[in-house]
Amino acid sequence: MLIRSEKGQGLAEYALILALIAVFVVAVLIFLGTNIQSILSTIGSKL
């Protein structure tokens, strides 16, 4: 009977989830970047 350590597997799963979240956030920022920039410039000009 061998007992395997699953710490490495859990770490790999967390790393994969974090990578997928990072790709999603970058895609959203690229898609909405121009809209955010125009909103911030409008706010800046009104100040």
C-alpha cells in the first residue's frame, strides 16, 4: 500500500485556476479598455 501526497496536485490546480482568471481579466480589460479610458477622461475633465 503506497500513500501518495496530493499537495503538488492541489497546487497545480490552484495555479491553473489563477491562470484562467488572469486570462479572463486581461481579455475583459482589453475589450473594455477604451470605454474605461473615455469614462475616466470625462471624469477628469469635469474635475
